[in-house]
Amino acid sequence: MWLAAPELWSRRRTAGELVLALVLGLMAAGTEELTGSAGLRLLVVGAVTPLLSLLRRRLPAPVLAITGALAPLMSGFAPLMMVVGWSAGRRIVGAGRALVAFTVAYGLFVGTMLVDTWSQQTPLTLVLLTTLYFLATAVVPGLASRYWTQRRTLLHALQERNSQLLRERAMVEGQARLRERQRIAQDMHDSLGHQLALISVHTGALEVDPELTPRQQEVVGVLRAASVTAMHELREVVGILRDGVEGRAPVDESGRVARGTAGIGGLVDSARAAGNAVELRYKGEVRPLAAAADHAAYRIVQEALTNAYKHAPGAPIEVELRYEPDSVVVEIVSGAVGAPARGEVVSGGQGLTGLRERARLVGGIVHAGPADDGGFRVAGVLPYGVVEAAPFVAAEDDFRQQSPVAALGNGDPVMDWTVSERELAMGGKSGGGGFALGCGIALAALLVLGAAGVFGMFFLVGSVNDGMIDPAEYERVEIGAPEEEVRDQLPSGDTVTTTGLSGKGPKEPAGSRCLVLMSSELGDSIETEPVFRFCFKGDKLIEKKSYEVSR
């Protein structure tokens, strides 16, 4: 839509602009009708006002100039003048251009007013009144609008800048994190890889030793398979640390998935082969889990079985997977300890802690504690979908706090404000603080104009006494009285209220000097005004007349 420059309008915005134009047109036409206009003038005002209102966004400077030129001729243009001034202050690019536009509009406004009422007012008084009117209806709204717009533009730029800074900070921290992960991966590969390779080689050689019994060879085979599996998992973990991406679990040489709920059966089979009594049960309709949750379920079973091997060797173990409507429950219960473990039990002390953190990241929980029969119970509740982890930027540093709407509508984080900065930038808790502050400046300007107007009103009221008399005073003055005596009795008439009264009415006596004063009483019509005229010649009052004039 051409009138909507520079942005496109929605249907609601278009309807609002049309309603505003219609209201301004009706107000202008109604004001003109109250002042006595009729016919073609009303139609012109009612048509020109909505047109200028719609054009003010596309052509702010020309519309401001046209409105300033027509406002003195059409009294109904005052509301339109305020709306046009607001739009011009906001949309004219550059302070210099805005100053030129408002100066041209002011010159046209004053010039039209002077041409239209030159014979009725003194020029200085007219310029003063028109200046105050133009300041109140055009300059003050323009300044308030320009301030509000510049403040909003500055805030928008700050949002973009800080959004970019946060993205750059995240990139720098991500690179540092990636370098640290690569270092850890290299250390793990160099240390654990070598030890696992030695275990695998020695157990492989021991497995074919003819001096071992079949049972011993079977146990050594389990150890060799465990070392091979550990090497595969170490290789995968090292790849994740280096690349920073966790994919699907690889498939081992047996063809089964190494990690995930599908691999839990393999863990149980390995435990049974090692001589443990392990029972695996499934309840409910099997449903797929997200990759991270599937991995977490596998790790919960693996860690629980490992703890059972170390702390309760020979005790029966029950593994159960229950598929509930909204989550899967993984429960591992080991029986009471039968006999103490032989040899040293190595424990890092971080297994269960790591499980709780892994479950938390996918939106689940893990519980570990003694069972009722004296054994140990580990249970995890995991959702089928993965709940998004907390954002990288902490909540207290989230730039979105500064506004109920996301920064720029593109999902980027925004500035993290302190309370004092929020109050300064947004005017307290309200998102319209910038607008309120701009309106406060406009209000202060209006107060200054109001004070000037009040002073002007007091000046006008005080000057009325210098140009007005009662009819009784007029009757007491006698023709033939000395001029000095008469002037002492009458006001001086040197006031703006009597401007435009001279030269009207009956013809003045030749060679006389006349003093025209207003009457304190109203005339017979609102369009006429009763006046008293005193004419002097030769230092004497030679004539006094009472008549009505039209302003």
C-alpha cells in the first residue's frame, strides 16, 4: 500500500488509519460549521482533512507545509495540525530537514494569518498569538514524537548490539569448550586406550590356555568381550568429545546396538555369563525413546549392574522396564549381600551422581537407595521426548528480561539489564516508559506555553480597562469641554482591544482627532460591537457619537 510508507500496514492498522482520517474530517467540518461556514467550504474541509491525514506518513514535510498554510483559514484544522506535527517529527529524516520543514510550515502559517487578518490586528500581536498557537499544535507534538522515535531506535540498536555480543560470547566459549574436550579426548585415548588394549590382548591369550578349565575359559571370555566393548565405547566417547555431536550408538561385532534400551538385554546376558542371577522384565507397550533418553536408560542399567557386581557379588538382580503413558521407568533391584567381595573394590564415587545429571538433562529423575529386603534399588523415570536443557545464558543474565517480547522477533537473546538500567531505559516496569518520558517533555513545553498564555490573558484583561467605558460615563461627557479635561476623565484607548475600531462608523469631522472606546455593554448582535467616539478640534470636544461596528 503506497500510503503506508515506509512499512506495510496490517488490516487492523489500515482500519485504524481510516477511522482516524474520518474522525479528523468530521471534527474539522463540525468546527467550521460552528464558526458559521456552510456549503462548499464544509465539503472542502471535510474532504481535504482526511486526505492530508492519510498522506502524512508518505509525504510528511509537504503535508506539514500545506496544513500550516491552510490552518489559519480553516479553524477546524487544529486537531489535524497536531497529528501532522507528530508524524512529521517522527518521519522526517535528519534534524536539519526537520528544522527546515517546521520553519517553512511556520512561515506559511504566520504569513497566511497576517494576510487574512491584516486589517484587524497589529502585526506584532498577531505574530505572538500565531507563534504560540503553532508551538502548541505543531512543534510540541513534533518534538515529543521525535524524541520518542529516537529513543526507540536507540533501544533497538542496543538490542541488536547486545544480541550480537552474546552470540559472539557463546561462540568464544563454545570454541574454548571444544578445545578442552579435544584435550580430554586425547588424554583418555592415550591412557585408557592403552590399558584396555593390554587387557584385551592378555585375556585373549589366556582364553585359549589349555591349562584352564572350561568354566575359567568362559569367565576369561566374558572379560575379553567386556574389554573389547569398553574399547568400542571409549572410541565413541572420544569421538563425541572431539566433534561435540552425539549420534546413534554404534553396532558392535555381534550386531546389537551397543547403547540404548535395545542393548539392555546384552548387558543382562553378559551379567549372567559372569555367573550372576539376573532377571529382565518388560511391562507395558514398548515405545521408542529419544536418543538421549534411550542412552540414559542404558547407562542407568549399566551403572546399577556394575554397582551390584562390586558391592553385592552373587546377589540376585532384577531389572524391570515399565512403559508408562508419559514416561518409562527403569528399575534395578539387587538382593541382600550374600558374601563380602574378594579383593579390592575400585569405585570412582561419581556413578550415581553422573546418572542423576544425565537424567536431569533429558527431563527425568534418578533415585538410589536401600530396598525393603536389605538390598539396593536404583530407579529412573525418563520422558519419551527430550525436554530442552536450560539455555546457555543463565536466567539472571537473560537479555529477554528487558521486554515481555523477545528482542527483535528473531529469537535471539537480548540484553541483561540491572534494575536501575531497566528503570532508566524503560521508564520503570512499563514498556512504554520512553513514550511517557517523551510526553513528559511535551507536557513541560505545554506548561511553559500555558504560562505564557496565562500571562498574555492577564495582559489582555488588564488592557481592557484602557479601552472601555460605561454608557453612563459617555453621557456625563459634554460637548465643548476642554480636551485635556475630557481625556483625564476617559481611558487612554491605547490597547490592542480597540485595534480595528477606528475608521468605521459615521464620517469623522474634518481636521479632528478622534478617540474610539468600547462599551461595557453588549450589542444587539454577536456580530457587532457598540462603541463610543469622541472627536477633538482646537483643544475642545466638538463631537461625541455612539454606534455599532462589525469587527
